[in-house]
Amino acid sequence: MWWFQQGMSFLPAALVIWSGAAFVFSFITAVTLHHVDPLVPYISDTGTTPPERCLFGIMLTISAFLGVGTMYVRYKQVEALNREEVSIILKLNQIGLGLGLISCLGLCIVANFQKTTLIQAHITGAVLTFGMGIIYLLLHTIISYKMQPAIHGIGIFWIRCTLLIWCAGSILSMFVSSLALYNTIPTIEMAMKLHWNPSDKGYKLHMVSTISEWSLAFSFLSYFLTYIRDFQKISLHAEVDLCSETLYDGLPGLERNGERRALLAGSL
């Protein structure tokens, strides 16, 4: 059995691979069609002009749903492992799920509102995605610390902690450089500018901002790779219990001696 066939490990793997592909494919398409510069454009700039805009929007929307599934399964896993005690882990887990869902909503907004169409909505979506997302990573890093060594080793905590620090450093660098850049160049002009020359005003700040954004995106995605081993221990089961032999009330065979008949049971 391959690793991705074990439990639910395919879910975080699919999230990371699909989201990474969304960034890379839209970047290759945009550069090939000369819509953006090949030297580190903003991720959102690679999904601004058709046809890559359609590819970018569709793939990121699917990523948002994969994110919802991954975060929900992680929530249920932590809940199941700590079911016998009422602890701060359960509270952090509930808050984390809420923030994670908001982060996925933000990703949907980013996917469907480009900078050149409605920049306020695009920026709001980016803040929700990475702002709420990094708090989600922080909460689950704390949960990982509290769950070791009884449930998993301390190594996984340090890996998640390192990725969290990388993500936090990237978002801080992007925030500071972007703020300085927007103070140098008007926001609307920034949104419409897809091509940069080294002689342009604010070029160095632009490069710091774009590199930080790519670093943030991949450090954020890399965090979910640490879920793969955990998800290998998870399986989903569903049991179907039919109460009658027919689909309508009042027909023969609906009930026998007042007992419910289980006609079908299976697992998914």
C-alpha cells in the first residue's frame, strides 16, 4: 500500500500539491504570454489577466474546499484523541477550526477578486487567508506541544514550530515592505502595475515584498505536509440504516413487528 493510500493522508497531500500547482501553472502561463515579468511577480499578478485568471480562480477555489476538509478532519482527530478530558486543547481546537474556515473563505475571495478589479476585496481576502491562517498554525503548534510525548514525539512539534516561525517572518517582511511600497506608490497604480524595471521607483521594496509573499505561501502550505503522517491513522466510516423495504409510508413491508430493519450496512 502506497503512503497516500493509508488513512486520510491523501487529503493534506492533495491540498499542498494542488495549491502549489495553482501558483506554478498560473505563473508559467502568465510569463509565457508576457503578462508578468519572470523575476518574482506577486502571486496575484499571475492570475490577473485571462486566460490564467480563470485557471488561478478555479484552482484556488478547489484549494479552499480541500483546506476545509483538511482542517475539519484535523479538528475531529484532535477532539477524538482528547475526548476523555476537558482541557485547553479542546478549546484551542474549536477556535482553530473557526479561524481555519475563515482563512479558507479568504482564499475563495482572493481567487475570485483580482487586484485590478476590486482591490479592497482582494486585500481583505489576503488578510483573512494569511492573517487568520497564521493564528490557526499557532494554535495547532501549541496543541502539538501539549499532545507530546503521549500522542506524538517532540520532533513533530519542532518541525511545526520552525514552519510557524518561517511563516511569521515572511508575513512580517511582506507587511513592512508592502506598507512602505504603498506609501511610495499610490495603491491604485500599484494594483495596475504588472511590469517592473530596476530603475522604477520602489523596485527594491517590490522585490522584497514579492519574495516574502512567495515565501509565505509555501511556508504556509508546507505546514500541512506535517499532517500526512497523522492522517495515515484516520479512516472514515459511514453506516446506513434503512427502516423499511420501501421508500414510501403505508406500503407492505414498512415495518415488521414494530422493529426497525437494518437492510444495508457498509463503510466508506
